[in-house]
Amino acid sequence: MCGIVGFLGGAGSAGQDTALVARMADMIRHRGPDDEGIWGDAEAGITLAQRRLAIVDLSPAGHQPMLSSCKRFVMVFNGEIYNYEEIRRKLDAVAAHSWRGHSDTEVVLEAIARWGLKAALESCVGMFALALWDRRERILVLARDRLGEKPLYYGRIGKSFVFASELKAFRPHPAWNPEISRDAVTLLMRHNYVPAPYSIYKGIQKLRPGHFLVISDADREPRIETYWSARDAAERSRAAPFEGSRDDAVAALEALLQQSIRGQMMADVPLGAFLSGGIDSSTVVAIMQSLSTQPVRTFTIGFQQADYNEAKQAKEVARHLGTDHTELYLSEREAMDVIPGLPEIYCEPFSDSSQIPTYLVSKLARQSVTVSLSGDGGDELFSGYTRYALAEEFWKKLARVPHSLRRATAGLATLPSPAFYDRLAGPLMPLVPKQRRQKRLGDKVHKAAELLSMQSVDEVYHRLCSHWSNPADIVIGGRERPTMLTGLEELPALPGNVERMMYVDLTSYLPDDILVKVDRAAMAVSLETRVPMLDHRVVEFAMALPLTTLRAENTTKWPLRQLLYKHVPKELVERPKMGFGVPIDSWLRGALRDWAEDLLSESRLRADGFFDPEPIRTAWQEHLSGRRNNQYLLWDVLMFQAWRTAQQDHQPALAA
């Protein structure tokens, strides 16, 4: 695991370029505290650098930038290739090679030299972002893994074409004069993240998952191609769906996850796993423990508030599996103390509040291990989100009612405030089964009313996945650019609405929210995270499973659950789904109120010039009064405001 940075189109002499790239790499030293390396060719105008977190082959033989044995290629590499030993055997079977060490980087370089770039990338099972310089053809290549586990930004700064694992690496460049993209701010208000291919800055983009970029001249536009397409994979899987029984599906999934997890337990440093006690992380840990001769190290954080505490369930699962479990209960103050550091941890504004516990559990794990596996991806692959069924069932009923009548009903439903509905429902709640009780019923009524005016199931899902429903109305001069939800690319031909929603989440919410959250939080403490469910062989298998299998017996993630029940009693893990969150709503009314008021004051919003103060101030006052729970809307604005304030400390002339 590493941080990579470089540029094509030098900024000065060879010595100046080397000094510059060293300063750029130093900005992301948290991604690689163990080693650093620089390579450059002043005549060609190329300079590469890497910060290394040593995981496999801790010897100097794993040092980067690395030259291929033929001396044609130079590469900096961030990530892990779990099947590198298999690739190495294939290479040796054709022609014996004198290997310098046993790093995956050396194997990938040799595969590229022998098989070509695309074939080599297609052979890799793993997570990565890489930069490759072809010394003969004078071509720079950037590539990113299939599902987007590792980040890669690129763009132009002055006369240089630049790339880096994180945006903060661009700060030392003498021509760095960033301008915030108001369109990106608008997307942030919609989604709580800036989706690829966009970034928060004009002129800087994210390379999308499964893509590679080729450029030979810093003044020309790069060529971007795919080597793996989620769309093609989905259509292939649907053209040849899994035809076995449900039990066959569970057995096949077990074999694939064992294969994936066995490969991802490869490390020359201490390794463990995050454990929440939910289906996904418990499944990963259960299989890890079945493959290990020693107790697996597992990590959980807990909170005193029952609604946000998963530690009790995680401890029970850990005890049953026999893991070496570490839990840490945190106070509200300890959790809130993370907030001032978030703008530096997340190099562009990011407002998924589960960023806070994710950082804390990463920090806890890093005290004992250097690598941690996680259960991310299970919801997107195996239909785990309740919003899928909610959107489809809602639309089925909605479509029967004339649109004009639905709009009128929505208007009537929103006349009473959310607080009115909460007061009305209060006396009735004791009569409702505990697992079906709704908190903040009024907010849910108002959100449902908004959905009544929608004209398609895609619109319904778009709204369910939105924070601010009309973000262009609050961002001055902003407009929404196309995303996977709004036509960035054609969606695959899929059999139903739920499958389409799952695909959109797999290609947008997963890489741009979940994986960003985990990567930045873990890398901030120099912890490598691995996601076994995102092995592309598991992904393609899940795509081939019919929805009737994924949601069998009126549940979600049926194959995963059945697999887990082989290792853990059902009663230990069967509970209502709990997000990995913190009580932002109450914090904003309490300990964070003064901090938030400063960032959301009308005078500050007007002076900054990004937001129309009126709707934001209205949302803030509604929240403070308890009339509505606007935590998500407010956190979006607060994280942008806090991020911009922090960036101005680094770049006082940050353009708006």
C-alpha cells in the first residue's frame, strides 16, 4: 500500500523537478511511511515518486519506482495483487526469469513487459492505482482497479500533466492555483460526496474504476479506455445466469469467498479485520478464522448510546468464532474530537458522517496490525439495502395513481410539520412491535410526500439517494453534472428495477462514498484495508444470481446469510440493520452547536459566496427547534465549509 505522485512536462531543471516531486510525495507520507523513492528523466520531462507502506516483500527488492528487467518500463504502484504468485508461475512457465525479490510490483511489471498493458491488467486480481512510464515510446499510463478501491487523481497544473493518490499532493506545485468547481459542490450537496470522474477542483479529475489513461504529451488530451467494465460484466452475467439451486449458490459463493479471503490474508506484516457483528463483516471474519490456525485479530468500537452501538453483538460473534478481539468504547467527546481533522483526512469535501467511526476503528486496529480486512460491498452485491425493495414497492403502488392526484396528495401531506406527525404517533408507538417502530416518523412522511410527484422508479431512487433535493437552488452558480444516476453512461440491460438500483450503487455509491471513506480514514493512520467481497470474481458471480435467490425467504442477502449460519448461530447476527454512524443530529443541537453556527451564519455564507443562505438558515433553525431532523443536509454544508476553511490555511488565495 502506497501513495504515488508524478508529472509529465517538467516544472524546471532535473534537480528542481526531483525536489518538487519529493515535496509533493511528502504531502502523502501517511500513505507510505516506510520508504520513499523518486525516478525521473529530465529530457523526457517525466518524474515519478512513491511513498511506501511495506506489506509484501519488506526488503529493498520491493523499492519503488521500479524498473522492469528489460529497462523499458518504470512504475509506481499503490495496492496489492493477490494472485501475483500465480502470475509469476505463468511467466516462469514460458521463460524462466531471474526475480530480484517477491513483490507483486515486480511481477506486474514483468507481466506488462511480456503480455502488454491490457492483458496484464486483466490478469490481476487485486486493488491498485499505478503509473507506468514507457521509456521507449515516451508514454505515461495511469490505471485503476476494477471496483475503485484505490484512488487516482489527474489533471493539468500549469504546463504539467500531474497525477497523485490524493489532492493534497498538488499543493507544493508552483503553478497550483486551484479553483473550486461549483458544479462539484452541487453534486456534493446531492450525494454527500463528489462522484467520479469529477473532483472538487476544476481541471482535476478522478480516473474511473476499471479504466486506464494514456498520454504522451502534457499539452494533449489523454486517451482513456476500459480494461474491465461493470456494464459488460453485468450483461454477460445476465446472459448466462446462475442456473443451480439456492444451495448450489451458497456453496459456490463459499468457494469464491474462501479463495478471495485466502489471497487477501497474504501479508508479511500483522493482519486483522474490522468486525461490527453484522452479516458482511461477520462472514468475512468467520471465513478468515476457518482458514487460520491462530485466532484472527478483530476490532470494534462502541458507543454508550444503544442506537449507535454494535460492540455488544460484535463481541458475541467474536467469542463464538474464537477471535482475538479488541473493543474500545468511546465517549461522545472522543468521537467529536475527530471532526477538526476531517478536512485534512479527506482531501476533498466528504460528508458521510460514518467517516468518524471509520477513522476511530482504523486508529484502534493500527495499534496492533498493519492490514485489516472489511466486509464492505455486501449490500451492493447481494441486495442488502432496504431502499431497493422500498423504491420498487412504492413505485408499483404509486404508478397506479394519476400524477395530478399524487401531487395534490403530496401537498396536503406536507402541510403539517414533521413534529406534528411525531406527536401524533407518540402515544401509539408502544403498540407497535419494537423492530417496526419508526423514529422521526414526520421526516419520513415528508420524504414520502416528495416521492409522490415522481414520474419513474429511477426518479424515486434518485430522490431516495439524495440529500438536498434541489442542490442547484442552494449552490450559487452551480449545476448538476451527469452521474451514474443521471445518464453519465448507458445502464446495462437488466431484468428489473432492483437490479438497476444495485448496479448504480455498485458503480457510484460504493466507489465514491464507501471506498473513499475507508481508504482515507485508514490511510490517515497508515493502515491498509482490503475488501474480499470486491474480488471481481465474487462480483461477477453475484451479478449472475437471480433476485429471487438474493432476496429468498423474504429477506436480504440470502446467500450470505446462509453461508454465515454455517459458522455463527442465526440468533447472534439476526437483528435490524444498523448503519455505522454517530448521533450528528443531537450533537448539532448540543456540543457542536457553536461550531456549526459559526460555519452556517448568514454573514459567513454571504461572504463566502457559495451558498444561498436562506434555505440553509431555514434548515438550521428547523433542526435546532426539533421540527425536523436535517442532520444530513447540514452536515453536507458543514463539511464543505470546514474543508474550505482548512484549504484556505494552506492556500490563502483559493479561488471561488
